[in-house]
Amino acid sequence: MDMPGNEEPLPDSRVGLTPRQARRIRIVLASVLMVAMAVVLVVRLASRTSVLVVGVYGAALVLCGVVIELSRHGRTRLGTWMLGLGLAAALAADWLLLP
């Protein structure tokens, strides 16, 4: 019977992802988002041709590529922050700047 005061400490096992798994997940996530941004760019260009559309979504595509390279070199946290903030900025720019 387990007594409340007789808890055994957990073994020193890591909970979560290994660094290699984290890098791969972020690379796949950035790749999927890059394809999504390319599709949105094509759809937006079909509805209205604008240099601003190309600029906003082109910057998002470049950002996804930078995040892939950062993840390949082990900078997964920095890449995650950049991806989240950059894509939020691209969507905000789409909503605010593009007609």
C-alpha cells in the first residue's frame, strides 16, 4: 500500500522531445507553412495583382526558409519565435495593408 509520505523519486529520464526530434518537427512545420504561404500567394495574386502582395508573402516565404536553416543548425527556439512572430506579422500586414 502506498503511503502519502513514501513517494519514490522519479528516475532521471527526460520527458519531451530530444533535440533531434525538435529540429525535425520544426523543419517539417516550417516546410508545411512555406507551402501554405506559397498557395496563399498564388490565390491572392489570382484575385488582385499587387507588388505589396508579393512583398508580404515573399517575405513570409523567406522567413520560412530562414527558420528551416536555423532549425538545421540547432537554433530551434529562435526559429520557433521567428516563425510565430513573422507569420503573425505577415497576416497582420495582409489584413491591414492589402486592399
